[in-house]
Amino acid sequence: MGFPQKSHPRETTVLSKHFGDPDARTLAGWRNRGGYRALEQTLAMEPAAIVQMVKESGLRGRGGAGFPTGVKWSFMKPGDGKPHYLCCNADESEPGTFKDREIMRWTPHALVEGCAIGAYAIGAETAYVYIRGEFTEPLERMTEAVREAYAEGILGRNALGSGKRIDVYVHKGAGAYICGEETALMNSLEGRRGNPRIKPPFPATAGVFGQPTTINNVETLVAVPHIINNGAEWYKAMCLGNAKSTGTKLYSVCGNVRRPGNYEVVMGFPFKEFLYDLCGGPPAGRRFKAIIPGGSSVPIQTIAEAEATVMDYEGFVACGTMLGSGGVICIDDAQCMVKQIARLARFYAHESCAQCTQCREGTAWTTKIMERIEAGQGTAGDLDTLLDIADNMTAKTICVLSDSCAVPVVSGIQKFRDEFEAHIVQHRCPFRPATAAAVAA
Amino acid sequence: MSAPAGGPSAGPRLTALDRAPRADAHERDENYQPVFVNARRKELDELLTRYPTKMAALLPALWIVQEERGWVSEPAMAEVAAVLGLTPAYVKGVVTFYTMYHQHPVGKYFVQVCTTSPCNVCGAEDVVRAFLKQTGASDLGATSPDGRFTVIEVECLGACGFATPVMINNEFLESVSADRVPSIVGALK
Ligand SMILES: Cc1cc2nc3c(=O)[nH]c(=O)nc-3n(C[C@H](O)[C@H](O)[C@H](O)COP(=O)(O)O)c2cc1C
Ligand code: SF4
Ligand code: FES
């Protein structure tokens, strides 16, 4: 539901049904809501059957890339004699995204259960939940839920009396967006600097501690108990668009919008109705100018493009962008696009792990040039320079953080070129007078 | 670069990482006493059971140091290195990678304000200005003359729908607007 807003009748609340209800946080409360039934059922099944069920459901990774979860799980070879690991990616730091935070704050046991099922399915006895260091409350909730689950014998050497060992540990990060990248997360978990690793080897071959590892996003894992309880067909049926995108998706809506919050809708929902009916449209007296629909790393849409979009993996691609993490950033007509894109470039420059030259230099120079343009000191050649740098930053580095910095710059110049040119021609930010007045007031 | 009107957004920004290193006696932490004794040692021993390597307990061990001492000094890094079988240089290499470990003492209240775009379009820079003004901290990253406040801008705190989120030590405040800042700071003084 649109927490902190009230649930909207057009939402389909599967994962977010209990947001805002403190009783759902406790083990007793969670069991009253059907908690841990799926885990019990799972432990009586063959791991391969669970993987097959998740494959059939069509569930795809909710962390950004949308890789089919069941297929990812099937890369873990059973009986290879090696310890397997599950890593839950709770590093949520992509600007615009705040869904995993609410899942952990309100329904921590849902994630414990999802991790336990995921671990069992991939032949792992240990799951680590890597939570970003700034998430103090989610960390507390998860730690408490894990403690309760051990105390009740749900986790541990003999999970739910099944004779199987399942350990879930919460691990606290220390402030680094890049640790959300899967191999950086593994390095960080091992007690190293959070530098992404060159692939291959892929995590399923050599992941954390050099062992076969699967990494999944929080939202991906909390969907799994529902699939076990209700069946793959039930999950697959939640789809208005095309059969490749199934289930519900949580969208974090923020920026210049009347009702910010987390909204859960089925795949294929019309974006226009989502933005205006569910989220209430732009603030009074304003209009939407641009939408970044999937966290700051996906191409910016003009509002006209956004209004024509169908909300699923393929629908966002068809309209020139990506579903990404589902962080919908709304930007209204009072905002300066140049300033906001410069701010995003600064974000990537700050978060670059700096091991690739194209990324370390590219993010820094992009930021300098963008800020120079915003300050009214851009030159006629700057846009070409930016596009050239962006080209040198794309598809050339160890991870895609570098590409992510280029994305808003390139799509911004394509779609809002007039704003860039106005800054250069007028030698000032055309939006600045309004800002200065707001400061004086 | 001539600074346009508009405060913190205009000039170069300081983060916990870019602050100039200072090294007076206090910052060398000359009277360092070990952290990993008694209960804290037990806590670390329990943590070590969770991972197949000792090194994996490094981030948690550094968190324990910071909880105890408020920051991670060089002698602390050496102690962590010793208990985990690592070198002090290795530990420092890891500490410097992560923005949340303080390598210098900070004010009693460490204030982090998100100014990344989703919060920025909702007025986050006004919130930063209000914190600087109310706390008397001269600039981002500098501690106020009374030693109580350090204010920094941070990147996305993962709570963008609650613009502007502010972290004060471990406390997470949601939907902070500039006009709420005087009462927030007032309550801490
Ligand atoms: C720079 C960067 C940051 C990322 N941050 C996150 C993150 O915070 N949370 C997340 O779940 N995935 C993040 N990802 C994606 C992960 O690498 C990985 O694809 C994902 O966790 C896999 O889980 P899924 O298949 O369930 O989506 C990030 C990727 C990159 C390149
Ligand atoms: S692209 Fe950037 S963040 Fe990714 S590995 Fe290279 S330097 Fe690090
Ligand atoms: S941008 Fe401020 S919390 Fe995400």
C-alpha cells in the first residue's frame, strides 16, 4: 500500500499489505497473518521443486536488472560438496528507492522467511542480509526478527524441526552505494574495500568466500513465500501487460508529487493512471516535467513519454527507459533539469569506487562541467564534451556505475537540450531567480 | 569558479571523506585503552562464529569501536588488526573506503542531511542551510564552536519519500522541513 499514504483501491497489496501495522512485526503477529507456513511447506519439498515453482511463477529480480529468479537459483549446482551462500541485498541506496526499507521496518519476518526458503532452495545453510549502515531502524527490526526466529527454533541447526540447518545473519554496511553491486557486496561482507569484481567468475561459481553464491534483492525474496503459499499460476496471473512480467511490484514514489510513498500494483499497470490517480499528480499549481521511473540510473522520461508507458519490464524499455529498482522520481516544472542532473552526477562521482579510470575521471569531470553549466559558465562546446565523456564511460568498466552516471546526462541533453542551452547562452540559470526569491522569503 | 547565490549547493562540498586531516594530540588518541575486553570481546567472539573467515568480522568490529569511542582512531585500527589477524595498514585501507566510519572526532551530534536529487527538488538545501545557521557550525564538515554539532550533506539515505530525511547520530528523522530545524536543534542543546 502507498505507505505512508492510505492504501489505494487500485493497488494489489501482497508484499505491502501490513505496512504501518506494528503488530505484524512480532513473530506472534506474523504467524497470525500466515507467516512461516510457506517455510514449513518448503522444508518438506525437494529444493529442485521449489526452484521449478519460482521459475514457473515468472518472478524476476527486483533489485534492478530483472533477471529471472528461478533461473538464477538453478545455476547453483546441488551436491557439489561446497558450502553455498545466499546474500540478501538490503543495501538500498539507489536514489529514488525506499521500498526495501519499508519491507524491513514493517514485515521483517517476511524477509527472514524469504531468506530461509531461498537458502534451502539453493542448497545453502547460511544467508547473510547485508543492510546499509544508515538503515538503523530496519537493522533493529531485522535483528529482533532473527532473534525471535532462533528462539522459536525456526532458524538454526534444526530449522522448524526439519533436521536441516538454516542460519540467517544480519550484516551492517558502512556507507557506500557501490556495495549494492553484487560483487562489491561480497567483498564488503568478506571485510574488504567494496570494489566490484571482474566477472567471470560469476557468483554462482565463486561468490562470497570464494564459494557458490546467489544474491537477491529484499523485494525478490519476500515475494517467494507468497508463491509457495498460492502457487506459480496465481503469481503469473497478476499481469495486465505481457507474460514476461508477472506479479506485483512496489514502486517508491518521491520528489515533486502530491502523495509520495510506496505503491504496489500488478505488472502492466498504466503509468499515467498510476501517477495521477494513485500518487495524486504534481503539487498544486505545478505540472510534471520529467519522470525518472526506475531509480536515478535509468533514462529520464519526459512527462509525455511517461504518460504513454505501461509499467512492466518491457513497457518501460519500449518507452526509452527501464523499470530498474522501481524508484519513481517526479520532477515538476519549477525545477532546473541542469541542476538536478548535475546533482546526480555528483552522486555518482561521490560513490564511484574509483578502480576504473573511465568511471573515476568520467564521473568527476561530468560533475565539474555540469556544475559549471549550471553556474552560468558553460561554453558552446560543453554539451559535445559531456556526450563524448559519456560515450567513454559506457560499457567499458568493471561495473555499470559508470554507465549509470552517463545515463541521466545523455537522456537529459537529448530531452531537455533547451534548458542546457539557455544556461550557456544567458550565462546564468534561468530558474535561479525563483530559487533566490524562495531563499529570501 | 565564482559562487552563484544559493549557499551550500554552490561551492565545493565537504563530506566526511574530504575533511582535511588534522592531528593534534587528541586526534592521535594517545591514551588509547583497548575496546575488545570483557563484554565487547565476547560480542566479537560471537560474531566470529557467523563467518568462515576472521576478516569478515572487520566491518562489525569497526562498528563496535565506533559505538564505544565515537570514532575510529589509528590505535583502534591497530587493535582491530591485532584481534582479527590483519595488518593495521589493511584495516586503514578498509576504514577509508567507507563513509560512515569517522576518522576524526566529531561533534556530540553528527547531523547528516540528504541532498541528492529526489530530496533536492523538495528543498533539502534549505534544510542544510537551516542546520548550519541553528548549530553555528561554520561550514559543512566543521564542528560548531561549542563542540556539539557537525553537519554534513550525504547522498541518498534510502528514504526519499520522506524528504528531507536527516540522521542525527543513530536517530533517523523523516520529512524535515527548514522551519522544523530550530525546534530540532533546540531540543538537543
Ligand atoms: C552500482 C550498483 C548498485 C546496486 N545497488 C543495489 C541495491 O542497493 N540493492 C539491490 O538489490 N540491488 C542493487 N544492485 C543490483 C545488484 O547488483 C544485483 O543485480 C541484485 O541485487 C540482484 O538481485 P535480484 O536478482 O533479486 O534483483 C546494484 C547494482 C549496481 C551496478
Ligand atoms: S565502474 Fe566505477 S564503481 Fe564500478 S568498478 Fe569501475 S570504478 Fe568502481
Ligand atoms: S534522495 Fe534523499 S533519501 Fe533518497
